[in-house]
Amino acid sequence: MSLDARKAKLLMELRSGGVGDKRVLGAIEKTPREKFVPPAFRAKAHDNVALPIGFDQTISQPLVVGLMTQALELTDRMKVLEIGTGSGYQTAVLARLARRVYTVERHAELLKEAEKRLAALRITNVTAKMGDGSRGWPEQAPFQRILVTAAAADIPPLLVDQLAVGGIMIVPIGSDDPMQHLVRVRRTERGSETEDLGPVKFVPLVGEPVPH
């Protein structure tokens, strides 16, 4: 099957899986997933599966990327915080939909490779740093949107504090639980409201950065 045919098949799978937002589908279509996976897994880059990227991390299943991105309800005027840069794939998708993306990664080697990939694709509206993602990026807060790509034990209060009023955070909850749930948090004038978006499986959100 040709690359174009594999991409078309994946987009059909995303639509049937519930990703209906045309902007999100367009951003995924324009982002070459094969450039974000290790060479050994290139042949599977357009399969609807999570793939290993080293350091016990994964590039998320495309359907999960689509559903999480769609749940953010992004516009091109928004400032987004991403916790867990990983390969940079989700970062690239967000960058095509938002005004600016701030992304935090705890593995120095992963961050360096992700920055190279984003530069090669001429994606220039991303600012990245190595750090403890559970603390967010207070110097750049508030954010209209926050996306957490690792499972937290509970909704991280430091991240809720960095959400603008009216803002949305998407976070997997249940780091030690085999059944994690994707949660949408909306910041309100009086606090926050949460909504369960269904079961997911992510690596756990951990603290201090890991230099290499």
C-alpha cells in the first residue's frame, strides 16, 4: 500500500473513531508521522497504534491524538501548554492549530530530537524546555489550553492554576490504575468543572527531568 493510501486509511479510521473536527483532521493529515518515529517503526507510522520512541516513552495512537486535540476546542488565537513533548508529533499537530505552543519534556535527548524535527518541518511557533512537567510553566501562564500527555494520579492543581478562566485542560487520570480516564477540566470563575471523556492508556506523569 502506498504512503498516500495508508494516510487515507488512517484518516478514515480517525473519522469512524469519533474525530470529526475538520481542522484537527487537516492538521494530522499535514503532519508526517513517519518523521516522528524511530526508523525501525517507519512501516507502522500510519497504523492506528502507539509506538515506542525510547526512554520507556511512546508516540500516542493517532486516534488518541485526534480525540485529545479535538477535545481542546482550539482556535488559532490560543496559547497552549503541552506537558510531555515526547517525539514532538502531538506538538506539531497543536502548532498547526494554535497561535503558540509551549512544551515541557523531562528527557533531554527526546527534547533535542523533537526540536530538530519541528525545525525541519519549519514549525516556528513552538517554545520548548526541559523540566518537570507536573509544575507546568508558571512564567508563561496563563494558558487558554493545557494538554497533558502522561497519566497523573489526580488533576494537577499547579496546572489548573495556570489555566486562564474559561480555559480547558485535557489530562489522563489514574497513573497507577490499569483503567485510566481522559478528563476535560474547564476553569471557571469559581474553580473548575470536570468531564470524563472515556478510557485511555498512557505512561505515568513523573517529576524531575532526566538529563543525558
